[in-house]
Amino acid sequence: MSHIGRPGIYFFSLDASHPLAVIVARTFFQLPYYHADMAFDKKEERFSFWSLRKGKEEAECKAVYRPISPPAPAIPGSLDQWLTERYRLYTTSKEQLYYEDIYHEPWQLQEVDARFPLTE
């Protein structure tokens, strides 16, 4: 998304495991946060992640992955850079556009071998 020439990311939904974080994000920042049970595990070089959003808009995600390259910043002009280097977030509430600038060092990215097992 871009507004007045400023590219950013628009969040349709975000899951968080801490109920207070969900309440604060929804109340003060109009961000579409949802409470979810989450688990993360690391065994040797393999990571497992699981998230289950409860309520009216139930959603589930399972992933197993392992890095297959060293961390490095995205190559300038690449799709990876376009997808990850956004320094403004956008959201809407009651037909009003809100945005917030975000400051962080460029992400260190890695190629991964990933599996997304089907949920039951």
C-alpha cells in the first residue's frame, strides 16, 4: 500500500498470544489483532511453529522450517527487499486511514526449507 508516496504495509489481521497486547493494539492503535494460542519449539536446527486463533474468525497455522543459508540483508531492488523493508504501517477504522512510521535496522533474511502440514 502507498499513501502520499509513502509505501507501507496494511495488516488485514494479526495474531498475538498475549490478551493484553490484543486489547491495547485494538483499542489504541485500531490494529486488527486477534488472540491466539501459540507454540514455538526449536530442536537442533529445526523450528516448529503453531498458532490457533479462537472465536468467530478461527484460523490455524502450522509450520516446520530450517535455515539453509546464512543471514543477510535483502539485495537492493529485489522482491525480498520490497516485501520486507516497509517502514510504515497502515490500518483503517470507521472509514478513517491511520498510519504509523516504524524504525528498525534492515531485516536479516535467510532461505529456509519449510513445510506447512495440513491441519486436521
